[in-house]
Amino acid sequence: AGNPNGLKVAFQNSYVYLVREGGPPDFAIINVSNPASPQLVGSLSLSGNPANIFVFGNYAYVASSDNSQELQIIDIINPAVPNLIGSFNTAGNANAQGVFISGNFAYLVRDGGAGNEFVIINVANHASPTLVGSLALGQRIYEVVVLGNYAYLAGASNQPELKVVNVTNPAAPTLATTLDLPGTYDAYSIAGLGSTIFLGRANNFLYTINVANPLVPLQLGLYDAQGAVNDIAVSSSNNYAFLATAYANAELQVINISSPTSPTLVGDFNASGVLHGVAYDFTLDRAFSVGETDSEELIVVSPQ
């Protein structure tokens, strides 16, 4: 309903969870057990503007612009009645941009200038999350993915676009290393699979980076999406990456990543507007993407 753009999307157990720009509602749950006929089952209006979402278990975690609750935690046990049950207020006024959940920890990344652009939060008690540790990075961080003992951060272009943070001790995260890619374009999106990081930038390129040794990230290959790479979904069950892009003729792109040194296009879909978020489910073999078209904030695409 309404005109707000779809921003990011997550999938779990036959449901799609999406956040929109400005709402209301700005959080929605959609049943896609029949991908050809998605059904809205629940929604919620949140304070602030959501930027990103991560779903894990019975909870959805939203990165927000709300200065008093940059992390918002939503109970989704009953998809028809989602309920905001907890939040966390980070120091300063910088907006949250991305969130990743691993175990009992939420890894939150924010705009630059707050002095704690990377924040680790204990969410074992969802109603009362607590600060564990933080790190000042001096630049906007858009997204984060955690692999093992390291967090990989996609950041703005005024400093290296990839930052690697050691989170072995969550109470004292440390900057382990960085990778500065050519040019001065922001890194908007990031995903990880095995020992490979996939980094999407505003200069239209998807970069594949080997992090088998997290202290020495090595660029392997790149792919020209011909539009800003706004989001990336990868599946451990096959060799494909799904890109939500700003390319006017192929906003959704499917990339073969079986050889990270030479990612190649295998299919695309021309949506009605820019796409900002994408998720993929191997069981249904469907990609779910959200974007700027008012009549179809969510699209469901078969890669076949």
C-alpha cells in the first residue's frame, strides 16, 4: 500500500520480511508459500526510517534512523501480529545502516561521525539488549557480514571500502586490515560465502574477494552490473549470486560465482524501477526483490 520504496528484504520459512522507506507501514510480512500469489499477512509501523533488516529465528532485527532505537527487534512468532519487543539506543545521533546476527550478537553499522560506527550488541534478552563493544572507524558503513571471528564491512569511499574487524573478543573489536579498491565509489552491499566476500559498489561493479586469510584479503575478480549494486544475495546450495541493481534494463541479475575469479551473468530481469534489496530461497528457487515501483514494491522471480 502507498508509495514508499522497498528498501531491503529477508526470507525465512515461506515468509518474506521487508522494510520500506517511510511507511506506513514500513515493516511487512508476506506469505510466499505460493510464490505466484504472495499474500500480506502482517505489518507494523516503526519509529524512524528503517534502512536494513536481518531475520533470525523468531525475530526480525531492523537498522533504523531513530536516534533512540537504532536497533529495533520485532517478535515474528505470529506473522499476523508482529510486535516490537525491544530496541537499543547507540551513543550519538548517527543513523544505523546495516545489521547482521550471529549467535546472541547483533552487529550494527552506522553513518560516520558517531565515533562508534561498528557496534556489537548482546540480544540474548530480546526485550533488553545490551552493549558489548564498539569501534570507531571514521566513515559511513553501509552493511556488515560476519564469517567466523571476523566482521567484513562495506564502507564509504573516502577510506578503504572493505574493512575487516576481528571480533574474537566481542567486548574489544579491533580493526584487523582494510582493502582499498580502485576509484572513490562507495561500497553499498556485502555478502559472504565460505572464504569469499562479495562486495557491491556504486561504480556498477561486483567484486569477489578471497578472505581465506582474513588479514590478507585478495581481490579475485569483478563483474560489471552496469548499475549500482544495491544488494547481494548468495546461496550456499548453489553457485549463484543475485544482485539488486540500478541498471535500467536489468535491475535483477543472476551471476554464476562457481569461479570467483570470473563471475558471469546467466540471467536477468527488467523490473519497472530501481531495485534496492534481494533475497533468495533455494527450496522455492525464487528470488525476492524490493524497489522503487509503487505498484510492485515486492517482485518474485524464478531464476529458471
